Amino acid sequence: MSNLLPASAIGTAFERLDGELKVTGTAPYAYEQPVDHPVYLYPVLSTIARGAVERVDTADAEAIEGVLTVLTAETAPRLADASDRELAVLQDTTVGYRGQIVAAILAETPEIARQAADTVRVSYAEEPFAAQLRADDPALYAPEELNAGTPTDSSQGNADAAFDTAALKIEQTYSTPAEHNNPLEPHATVAQWDGSVLTLWDSTQGVHAVKGTLAQVLGLEQEQVRVIAPHVGGGFGSKGMPHVHVVMAALAAQCTDGRPVKFPVSRQQMYSLTSHRTPTIQRIRLGAADDGRLTSMSLDIVEHTSRIKEFAEQTPAPFRMMYASPNRSTTTRLAPLDIPVPSWMRAPGECPGMFGPEVAMDELAAAAGLDPIELRRRNEPAADPETGKPWSSRHLMECFDLGAERFGWDRRVTRPRSVQQDGWLVGLGTASAVYPFMRQPANTARISYEQDGIYSVQIGAADIGTGAWTSLTQIAADALRVPANRIRLGIGDTRFPAASVAGGSSGTASWGGTIIAAAKAFRADHGEHPSPGATTEADAPEDAEAQNFALYSFGAHFAEVHISADTGEIRVARMLGVFSAGRIINPRTARSQFLGGMTMGLGMALHEQSVLDPRFGIFVNHDLAEYHVPTSADVLDMDAVWIEDRDEHAGPLGARGIGEIGIVGSAAAIANAAYNASGIRVRDLPLTPDKFLA
């Protein structure tokens, strides 16, 4: 495909500019960066969940030829700031969770490093620990706020009194398990310290976030840290903020006389070192009039967090704004456990927070004798129920109407367990999707005109497989009014101007809006015919008008499920997602993102569950042999479409972000379809066969 784009590059289904590099294996990822004479690091992980290291016997390891040194809490360099206990690696002997780094081998080859790690003997003083989430845990507490600054609790009207007098009542508890992100490229860092500058090649969603954190933790000036990440093999949130392995690699680099240190985190090690999605227990009460209109909504959530570092997922966020009701309340309580630190995973908050409510809405529809889509139509709010702000754009029902037509919703049989095909129970289900618009202000772009007539566009963004290399090139070409082959994009390096993390579905809107602002300033400074060397930098534009509106993307999921009447085996025959997500920059990569989110929702529904053994505080299914993710065999047909919807309040691009909405609600749609097929309501994910053998 030619790199010559039409006058308006935005909206073109342009092939990925990095596609050939990736399919030929020539796109350099973090671990593959060519460095001279590297040292290889392999960690020794704790085998207790709480306590302290009493002694580390390194004699056997140090006797192995090729071992350079063994770092322990006694020999590792000191950090300037050890206040973040997740990052304070080898700073004391305390053990806060099983799988914590308690020593590290530095060796000439990865094989020698791993062999030596097996010979290290660690003695512990073990303490009592807790590693099981319980709704009645006496240690439950209310955090000051939830992730993204979300208020912990909320209340409008009197939800309890309205529920007591409601004609229709749904009162149930739903749960979602812990999950792990499992990007195709495991976390990896290469670190080199030359005595004055620390260079990190890191698999990260934000090079400037790593730079800022490492400078603070190590006590370095900002200009002493450079982070490079031109290509990243997925992250799903787990690479959004630096984890302990990055600090470990940086510390080790101070002990190798300038030689670079390579630290690839293994798949199994990721289960303790690089975060997970917290499990949730969701107690929901819905009260409604006879016609299905909600009069009361309440949601009480219990989640876990690590005792060494708090993370409070904003699980109640979508419940607060999704449907109209005069009385509503939400609470969130955390159980502090001796476990690895949870953090972001694709659509934190919205993903688990829409499972329970959307299944409860399906239960309410059945109780009211209403079609699930009609129930949602009757509870459409005229404005954001939480803030009272007008919607910038809310096309939820248009998504349902288009999806119902395309999916054949009129063929759905109301009475559960009434359709069988060759021994398989067949059912259809649906659920809503929602995700907030986010555009980060901390972004700067630089545009320069080069001798060869190329426009160099630089911003410290990250492409984690989402297509940023392509979409940002399209945006720059459009803004500068030139073909794409005259754009040389630079991203993934802290030598480029500061940019926000690739997260919260905010990347394209944040970086693209900044590039548009820089292009506008460049033309104002240098005209349409600039001289070689002309350069302009510009910051992200102001978002003053957006504050007056409730900006969200919406969608509707549809699923057809088949369940074996004999074995309970569940198969998903079809999935359809219909979305309203603002302006679509590149239809080809957008569809890929929607389908990717829906695929993760499929995994959430059928397979994904990180099993934490409370006896030992360890995730026992810590590899892809036992932590199952979906494959092409798990769904026969999957499609994603969207409504054309340029949002004039969502910045200069009119785009609201698409990376996460695909996962939100998709598991609920499958669960609702499973009920329609089997007549068995499963409220606890995943939907394993045993749950359909009642």
C-alpha cells in the first residue's frame, strides 16, 4: 500500500507502518536492543508470604564460573527514596509477599544466572499472613480515594428506603476473580550506567513515567536518565507504571563497571512482580417500578490490595453514571492482604464494574417481563446521573438498535432453556459498554523541517501494539497538509518531548491533539514553505470546554452461546460489538482494538482466573499452560462495528479512545446469553462447565 495519503489522512484504513518490521522479526523490543558485553540478571524470589530474611547463603552461587556477583539486602546499592515499598528492592530484609525479590544473580550468561539462583539458600523468620479475600474480613477499610481520583463512596437520595418500597427487586452478589495481564512480550529491561547517565531500554507504556520514577528513586537529575521503547509487545496496563524489575535492573547496572544489565522477567515471575487485576465481590440491589424504571440502585464492593502498597480499583465508577435512578449509593472497601501489588489491567474499574450491574440488569429485565434492550431504553438518563452535566454524545440506544438488527436479536427466545440444537442449549445475550473520555494535559510535541523535505514529528509517546506509529503519522500528515511519506515520526524515547502514558484510552486523543497544536504553531511560525532547520514546540491544547460536559464512549455487546446439555461445556458461537467512540482515526487499527478488547472479555467470561492459594500466598496457575487465555477456537465469529460520531467536545480530534471499551460489558453479555441458553444464572466468573450442571 502506498504511503501517499489523500488530503485528509484521518479516517483512512492505512496499513500499519510498523507491520513489516514486526512480522519479519526486525522490530527491536527491549530485550533485543544491541548492547556490548551484557551482564544477565536472574532474581531469587521469596518462598514465604510475610516475614523477614534471616540469612542468604550465596557461597554455592558465587563458586559457579561465570557468576559476577550476588546482590542481597546487605550488598545492593542504596536507593535515594525507598518510600514506595513495591520499588524498594533489596533495601531491607522485610518480606511483604511471596515471590518478592530477595536476591539477584549477575552472570555472564542467562543460563549461568538461572543455575546460580537455584543454589542460593534463604532462611526466613516467617510471620502469620492473610491471602484470602473475604467479604466479612474484619480488616476491611475505606481508602481515601479510588484509582484515577475517583471518590470512594457516593450517595444520592435514599437508596435503602426506595429499595424497600420497590415493586421489583434484585438483590444478588456477583464476583470477578483476580486476573493477570499476560502481554505477549513479557516485561524486560536493559539498563546501562556509565557513571553519569542511566540508559534504560524498557518494555513500557510510558518512557517519561519510567524516567520520572527512576530519577526520584535513584536520586538522579532528570537529564541523567534516558528511557527508550520504540516497540512494545502489549501491556494491557501492566506496563503503565514502573514495577520493581526496572529498579532492580537499574541498581544492578551500578555494580557492573559500565556493562549493561539485561533482566527479562519470566512469565512465571510476572505473576508476582508486575501486578494483576484485583478480584471483586459486588453486592448489588436494584429496585424498580412495575414498568422496569429504576427507583433504587446500590452497589457495595469489596476488593483486595497489598499490605505493602495500596491500589483501589475504581470498580463503582460506571454504576454511578450508566442508568437513571433518583436514589443511588456505592461503597468500596479494601482488604489488606500479604500478596503481590495489584494495579492497572485493561479498563480498570469499568471492566469488572460492569459485570455485576449488567448481569443484574438482565435479571431485572426477566423479573419485569421486558426485553433487556427495552429495559435499558426505559432507564436512559437525560444527563449524567452522577454530575448532572449534559452528555457530549450518548448514542447507547443507537448502538443497541444497530446491533440488534445485525445480530438477529428478534430471533431471541424469551424463555430460557427452550432452544436446543443437536444436544446444545442455545441462547442470546446482550450488555452495555461504557468508558470515559480522557485526554492528558502533560504532553509536548516538536516539529522540525529537515533538509530532505521531511517533517520530523517527535513526541515521547509509546506504541504498545495499538497502532500509534500509524495513527500519529496520519494525524501529523493531516495537520501539516502533506502526504504521510513526508512525515518522520519519533516516539518511544525520553529525548523526545514529554508525553503521557499509553493508558486510559487517552493516547491518541492526548498525543494527537498535541501534534495538531504543534502543527498549527509551526505553520504560524514558519508558513507553508519552511526553511530547513525550522523547529517549533507546542504543548497540549486547553480542555476548558470539555469540563462542562460528560464525555463517555458507549457500546452494545451481543453474544450467542451454546452449552452442552450433558457436560456443561460452553462455547461462544458469535460476538458482535457496536460502539460509539467519537471520530475513528484509522478504521483498520480501530477494528483491531475493538476486537482485541472483546477477545479479552471472552477470556474473562470463559477462562481467566488467577488462583491464589491462601495457604501459601501464591498464584498457583502462574503460566500460560494453566492460566488460560482465549484462542481462535473459542469463538466462531466475532465482529465490531461503530457509529460515525465526531465529538466536538472531545478536543481537536473529536476522538474519544477505543483501546478499552471493547472489554467492558462483553463478559456480561456472554453470561447473560448463557442464562438464556441454560436457565442457570451464573454470577461468579469464569463460566466453567461445572456451573451449568445444576
